[in-house]
Amino acid sequence: MTDVTQIVLCKRPAGDVTADCFRQESVELAAPGDGQVLIRSRFLSLDPYMRPRMTELRSYTPPFELDKPLTGGSVGEVVESKNPRFAKGDTVIGMLNWATHTLHDGKGLRKIDPALAPLSAHLGVLGMPSFTAWYGIRHICKPKAGETVFVSAATGAVGQVAGQLAKLAGAKAVGCASDDDKCRWAVREAGYDACFNHKTEHDAGAVLDKLCPQGIDADFENVGGKIFHAVFERLNNFGRVAFCGAISEYQDTAPMAGPPKMFTIVQRRLTIQGFIVSDHVALMGEFVSEVGGLVRDGKLRSRETVVDGLAQAPAAFMGLLKGENFGKLVVKVA
Ligand SMILES: NC(=O)c1ccc[n+]([C@@H]2O[C@H](COP(=O)([O-])OP(=O)(O)OC[C@H]3O[C@@H](n4cnc5c(N)ncnc54)[C@H](OP(=O)(O)O)[C@@H]3O)[C@@H](O)[C@H]2O)c1
């Protein structure tokens, strides 16, 4: 038996997520059965997609179950194994519980080399968010030299990579974030041409007219809502939108509204493509070789926010939905 601390979803949020949606509890886990591994979590990734999963609405992933531990992309260490693919001491990445330990059947679990990079990087700049940015830029935005690419949540886990990949393709990159420090980092460290603070600049359209005088050729959309509507109006002919997410609307109880002038899609021959990164795992090798190389050569900067201790996960997650993280948000579990 192993003593485990875990965090369960005990109430579905209506509107903003509140602390009483979570309950921390202690349980005992039995030793692994045939095919199972017992994993000790080291880092847990907190991601915006977890918010829609807290509701019962149909989505591309099933809802979290009430009174069961939440789950998330995590890096951990195998402490006991009855699965021939894994041995005690292996470092693994996969979906684990918001818990100190998880009993796992090995499906979707992958060994990683802990010497390759800091463990948390496998959840960020070398992991799913970065792969998302790479897919959206390479396969949907397809920026060309001289074009203008807009990225919302420009310094977040996905956005920071999307903007840098757009720049590396020779495009102009413009972004927005919720505070001046983030905007300064976007320009000075990530190489964006410009980044505006969407909390203090209330007229996004006017700022975009100033920062993108040639219009916008591609939009990497992370936020949705009124910023997206302003970007949409400024898309050039044959503009592309990689619709990655709409975090500004995840806590809304009303249905998401589209931009008012939808016929613009026809007039300007726009491509607006939603995508889910997990549909594209076949391209993972290509991503790793390209982006892994950029990280190794110091050509891709990244920021992360590391929160210490599993007990902090609920507050950190609520903060993510208000822009309190700077870069990839991870919890150091052990
Ligand atoms: N399609 C896919 O396969 C896929 C995969 C991964 C992520 N995503 C999506 O990509 C987007 C970014 O995810 P991420 O992991 O990189 O998260 P993140 O950007 O690291 O963190 C979320 C950021 O969103 C911004 N934000 C939060 N609430 C907001 C609000 N009400 N209005 C405007 N901005 C708000 C904040 O940035 P600021 O402080 O800068 O405003 C916050 O830091 C999300 O929409 C997510 O759902 C999609």
C-alpha cells in the first residue's frame, strides 16, 4: 500500500472556477497488478483545456468525473512496475492524476531521457504546448517572409513559441498579453516586433491598426472574444486563422459569439481552421527534430511558472484563467 495525496473535482463550476470545486484527500493505493505501473509524480502541467473538462458539456475530451482525481499531462518516476515496457527508476511522461502517485495501465505512457532537458521542459517547450504552436504555425498559418502574424496570449506556453516560429519564418510578429512585463519580455526576449497590453489598451482595433498597418495575414488564436473580433476585421485577403483556443470565453455561461461580419470569410477568401494537437501525433518526430534543435541551439526562448506543491494546484489553475502565469504553468509535485 502507498499513501497518496490527491485532488478531486467535487463540484462543477458555474462561471468562474472557485476553490470549493476541489477537494484534497488522502487515500491508499494498492500495489500494481499485472500490466500496471505505480508512478510518483514530479511535475504536473496545468492547461486551459482542463476548464471545459470540468463541465459536462460534450467536447473533444470526456468531462472529468466528480469525486475522482483530475488528470493532467505529467512527468513522473516509476516506483514499481508489473508492465514489461517500464522498469523501476524510468522517467515517464503521460496523463497522471493530480496526485502524488498514480496507478497506471501504461497506455499513452512514454519513457523520456531525464538528462535531455529539465523535466518541466517536457511539458512545455519540448512538449504538448510547443507542439501545438509548431503545428498551428507550420500547417495552418504558414507565414511567409514579409507577412504579419498576430498571436494572442503571446507569452503563454503556446503563444511564446508560435510568435518565435513566425519570426523565424521571416514574418512580422505582433502579440498581446495582460501586463507590461509580459509585453516587454515578448519583444526583448522572444523577438516579437510589438506586443500590446490588452488590459490597458481598451481599443484593440485602434492598436492593431497602428501595429499592423499592412493588415494581418495570419492569426494564431488563443484567446477569442473581442480581441479575435478586432483581428478578424483586419485579416488580409487569403488570411489564415489557426484557431487554437478561446480562453477568454471558457468561463462564460453564454454561448461563444462569432465575429459580426461573417461574410468577410468569403469576401477575403479566409481559411479559419480549428485544430486539436492530439490529432497530429504522427508529426511529433518532425516537431521534436525541428523545435528540439532550436532549443538546443539557443534559438528559442521560453518562460515557465513553477508552483511548488500539489496543494497549490487549484489556486494556480484558477490563476491561469486570469493570466497570472507567465509562460508554461507547471506544479512541482516532488
Ligand atoms: N487546440 C489545441 O490542441 C490546444 C493545445 C494547447 C492549448 N490550446 C489553447 O491555447 C491557448 C493557450 O494555451 P496555453 O497552454 O498556452 O496557456 P497559457 O497561454 O500559458 O495560459 C493562459 C493564458 O491565457 C491568457 N488568458 C487567461 N484568461 C484570459 C482572459 N479572460 N482573456 C484574455 N486572455 C486570457 C493569459 O495570458 P495573458 O496574461 O497574456 O492575457 C494566460 O496566461 C488556450 O486557449 C488553450 O485552450 C489549444
